[in-house]
Amino acid sequence: MATEQSAFSKLPKKQLVLIAEKLVDGDFPSGNPYDDDYDEHYKTLENIARFFNIDVMDEDVQFFSKFLKINDNLLSKIFGGDRSLIEELVIPIARTYELQYSVWGSCTYDEYLAQTFDAYDKNWVEDSARQQQNEGNFDLYDGRNRGETIYDNFEMSDYEFGDVIELSDDRTNGIRESLLNRLVIENTSEVVSSLDKKTLLKLKQIIDSRLSSL
């Protein structure tokens, strides 16, 4: 599965320039957008996005922060009147990163986890995770366990972000398939435990038939 790109990345460069002009006038950040005014940056882009019928997401804020940063010199000349440079603008490309982190309790457990994030800059992954956590869209315990958990109980005390690693397409697909398989198995186990013997025997026949065809 390919890394999901911002919906704005599909717009013509001329439209991106118009949006960029409005963003610059609104003090939109060129670079890491995760400062104390993040909510204002989000609202500024959200107001502009209504004209394009685009629902703004966190990655859209990242997209324009990166767009402004990597095209800083070109945009200055374009805003100055040299429209011939528009096609030279570089469109940012999001890549998939794995944020590794540890979760521990007060001398009770130490857990090593990791989750994937689509981002336009490796250095923004931790800030993006914190922002999504504040919004209720990131759960520490949804992560992939990447090591043995040492614990006596499950009362979390604190957590710490670790390395951010860019993932290849093959590894990204493997992690997503692993999480999907885990969810299927967990949900199937709950269903199976509620079935009677007659239904279980029928289910076994279906499974045996399917296995023999593989």
C-alpha cells in the first residue's frame, strides 16, 4: 500500500501558488508547523480548503509547511512577478516512517512498541504523533510490539519516543498486513467462542475445504 499523499498535492501548481500566497499572508509556517499556533495554522488552511471541497487533515498542514520550505526561493521570485517559474516548483512527497517508543509504569513494566506515520519530514513525526494524541487520534497501545514486555501490572506511568525510521514499501505492507491479521484472529476468536458444537463442525468443514484448495 502506497503512502497516502495530501489531497492538495493533486492540484495544479498555479493553484498551489495562489494558496501559498494566502498562507504566507496569514503567517503560515515555512517548516515545522507544530508550534503553539498550530490550531490557527490548521484553521487558516481549513478556510482556504473549503473553496476546493477538501477536508483538511494533519498531513495537509504538513504538506504546505514543507511546500513553503523547499520552494522558498522560487516562491519569492514568483510572488515578485516571475510566473514563468511556477512549473519548477517541487511538490513534497510524504513517506512512511515508523515511530519507535517505549511505555513503562512505575517500576512495573517496560514495553517496546512502534507505529507507522505518513509524514513529509522525518523530524516532524514525533510532533505529529503528539498532536494526534492530543486530538484523540493516536493511541500508544495500538502500536506493534517490537520486543518482550517486562511487567507485573498494566498501570502506565510514562512513555518516551525513540527512533524514527523510514520504511520501505515492502516493510510498510508487511506491518499493515500483520496488524490486519492480528485483528482478524482476535475478532474471529470471539465469534468462535460463542458458537455451538453443530455450527463449529460446519465451520470446520468449510475451513478444511478451503485449506485443501490452497
